[in-house]
Amino acid sequence: DGLLDAMEVGTVAQLCGFQMSQIEVIHMVTEIAPAVRKLGFEDFVSVLTRPLPGVSPDDEMRRMFGQFAAAGDVITVDSLHAAFNTLGHPISILMAADMLREADFDEDGVVSRDDFMQTVL
């Protein structure tokens, strides 16, 4: 369905460097999407891109993009899939493809830095 449940949100948040308890993740997901208790990629990215005290938003965006990008250039289905596998929370290639499609605004099959920034802003 291309949506992230609370466990997946927690896993990706951890990959992005956020340390959140399971209760905090469930609360966040329920607050944003109480009916489905799952987040679309855009909702998820907007939550994780809220400004953090003492951290430059640009630096944080670059760091977060780099966590998912293949060789730092673009986010691909494979690099997104690999990021989840690295955390020990594998997702299917189809789920990774669904997530990527939501953020691929120029429809070139990858999420560029511009696509990523458009998703989070």
C-alpha cells in the first residue's frame, strides 16, 4: 500500500539518526494519521524534517538524503530497499518502489535531491 506502519517509521527514523522509543513512534503516527495508523512517505519525511535545535536544516537534509541515496546522488528503489535491510527491517522491492514513486516528482524513476527537497518542504 506504500504506507509505513509504526514499526517501519521507527526503523527509518533510526536510519536517519533519530532515537525514538516505540511509544513515541506510535504516538507520532497516530497523531498524524489516526484513522489508518500508517504514514505516507511525504508525511513521514515532513515529520522527520522538523527543525532540530542547534542543527542547520540544510545540513540535516543533506545527511538524511545521504542515508538513502545510492553513492550520494539519487535515491533508487535498490538503495531504499538496502537501507531498510541494513537496519534489519527488510521491506519488499514493491514497497520500496511504491515509496519511491510517491517522492519522484519529475517521474524519472529515482528521487533526486530536488525531488527529496520538494517532498520535505
